[in-house]
Amino acid sequence: MQKLIDKAKVEHTLSKSEIVEILKDNSLNDYLFKTADEIRKNYTGDEVYLRALIEFSNICRCDCKYCGIRRDNKNVSRYRLKKDEILKLADFAVQSGYKTIVLQSGEDMFFTAEYLAEIIKEIKQNDVAVTLSIGERTFDEYKILKEAGADRFLLRIETTDENLYKKMHPGMSFENRKRCLYDLKSLGFETGTGSLVGLPEQTVESLADDILFYKELNADMVGIGPLIVHPETPLKDEKNGDLILAIKVLALTRLLLPDINIPATTAMETLHPQGRIWALQAGANVIMPNVTFEKCRKNYEIYPDKVSVDYSKLERDLKQIGRTISKKHGFRGNSDSPLTRHFVPPSPAGRGKNNNIAKTLRKNVTPQELKFWNIVRNNKFQNLKFKRQYPIGKYIVDFVVIEKMLVIELDGGGHNTNNQQKYDEERTQYLTSRGFKILRFWNDEIDKNIEGVFEKISNVLQKKGE
């Protein structure tokens, strides 16, 4: 078992069966948590990012079976904050030193994309990041929100078991949920997702699939929380989720996605007074204090007995475990840790200043790149969307399939030099740390054995899908 944890520490990858094996075995939990904490320290540092949470509406069109503000719960007092109330809370958060404002609500369609864009633009006049957690919208709506200045978007998948998803989310589409997440990624949002641990009929195998989905998506944030049953839901007679199992899922997520942001969720402290600290010692690096009006908080009850954050106590608790509160915005890779200093926030496939260079490279294509492009363009190969000369952080890759986290590089003879090989090695390490699989082919292979090239690509894609 220790060998598997050590493998994940070095390679940041595990198979489904290996993840399941770790989740089922509790004999090395302490070692798992310690290793995840070490990776957290190496990649994101000792600072804890605080996000100011504003719950601006508990009105929801969805009827999720585990949620206390579900549409059919008639015993909750509904509220919807006005624009000036939201801005007042955001100003309070800014004055309190927060660098991220999280706007969260049920799926309340009163708040159109255009209306939310007005609010976002006003908040962004301050030096803060804006995170949205408002549920499923269309691509065009997400685009409006991004263009207004929103930086991040949280949309938990909750479970990647499609049958279980349908049972827990009446009238909702699993495929549409995934569509939303990939739309958010394509628009350049730092994209967060996550799961509930402890849903009825959930298995460790499906939890392993959840973790692998985060890896496939290359999520920038992952929130893991144990199920806490609400008395006004169909799950009222079920047991609460297993806190330790939830922390194990969190720790494994940290090992596979070393540089992302992972919150120590409120649900963990609700189940145990030390739950949040345990999570911070197993890979978490974010806390989300609630700044919503007190009269509203009690009615945004996704689960009962939700604890709040005592800032003074939090500072003391963090000091005891060698952590401090960050004054940064907390984008992915936005730390002083040696392994992330060179990362370019905010996007995992962050395009940054290399866009103009990429455009130039597309105009100066090699014969081999053109031959490859003519085969894959317009989704002609396995219906996959290939992008060419695509910026990822500080590098530009020849070809990439974002949805499969696969990079294809075509190399000429210049890659035989020592300096170029060293550069390629650093580049590969960077891309791998972002969750990408890299395949390299010589130009000679493209010229003489293009069928063999695509056979190898097909084999790799098949293994990633298993």
C-alpha cells in the first residue's frame, strides 16, 4: 500500500484499482494524509486562502434529494438579496481583507446572466477575484459572466456514477452537468467541482471514478464533503457520510492534482470539531468564511447545524499547525512554493501572454504539422477536438485535446541537442504537473509511418478511458 502512495507522490497518477485499494485499506491513513500534506506544502505553500462567501439566494429550481433548499422543501423561508445588499456584503468583505468574493445561490433564474454581470463588474472595481456558484447555465450565459470579469466557477459533479446521479437529481441530466464543466473550462474559468461522500448506494469504486474525473477535467478546485442528512429531504433516514473516507478522497485528489486549490469544507467541521483542521493537514489549502447577513444564513441550510468560522480562533488553530492566512487572490499555482513559482495563473491550460506567439506559429506550420492537422481537424479523428499551437502556461504545445488532457508534440532533429533535451524535460515536467499526458513523435514517423502514430494515440486514449 505504501508503494502506491509513494507512486502517487512522485507520478501524480494512479489507476482506478489502485485508488480503490487505498480507499478500502485504513492501515496507512496517517501516511496517506502526511504525504498529501507534504505535496500540498511543496506545491501551494503554507498559506491558507480565504474566500468570502455570500449566499445571495436560497431559491432553487432543482430538487436534489440531499439538499435542504431543494425546490420541494416547503418548510424553508425563501429569500433573495437585492443588488445593493450583495454589493454591501462584497464591500464589507473587501474592507475585511478578503481577496476573493464567492457569490453562491440556488439555481435562481431571477438572476439572469446580464443582471449578474452588472454585479460582477461593480465588485471587480476592487482588487478581488470573483467566484460564482450558481449552477447550470448555457454556454452563452457563462460567456457573459466571464466577459464581465468572473474568475472562477464552482459546479460540483457530486457523483460520476450516472445512475446514482439521476437518482439524486430528479429531472436533471448527467451529460448536461458535464457539458457545463467543459464549457467553463473552454471559456477560461478556473473551474471547480467535487463530490459528496456517503450518498446512498455510493461505492468506493464510484469515488475512485470521481477522483479520476477531476484529473481528466484538470479541475482547478475540488471540494469534497461528507453527506450530512437534512431532516426535510428524502434522505432524512440515511446515515451521515464517513468523515475519514471523505478526507481520504481529498488526500488522493491532492496527490493526483498537486497544485490545485482544495477547500477544507464546513461540513467536515460540522461532523467533528477538528474536521476542518484534519482536512488542512491532509492536503486542503482553502477556507470559505460566510459573510452573508445572519438573518439569511439560517435559511441557506443545505445541511443542518452548519458551523461558522471564528477568525481569531482560525488564526490560532492555523498557527498551531504551521499555517498562515494568505493575503493573495489564491489562483491555481499562485503561491511562493518552489514547485509552483513558474506557474501562470489562473487557468490550468492558462493561455496568458503566449497567445500572439501561438498565432504566429500557426502561420508558420511545418509539413509534418500540416499533415497531422489535416487528419485531426474538425473532429475527424475519434470525434475529438484537437487544438494546434495552443498556449498552456508558459509553453506552447503543438497539439492538445483538452477534454482528454493529451498533448501531442512533433519533434525535428533539433531536439537531439543537450540544451533542447533539458528544455523538453522541464516542459514535460510542467505539463505533467498540470495533469497532461504527453506523446512525442519524430517528424520522420509522421512522414513514413503516420498509421503507426495514430495507432499509438488510439491505444493511449483507450487506456485513459478505462
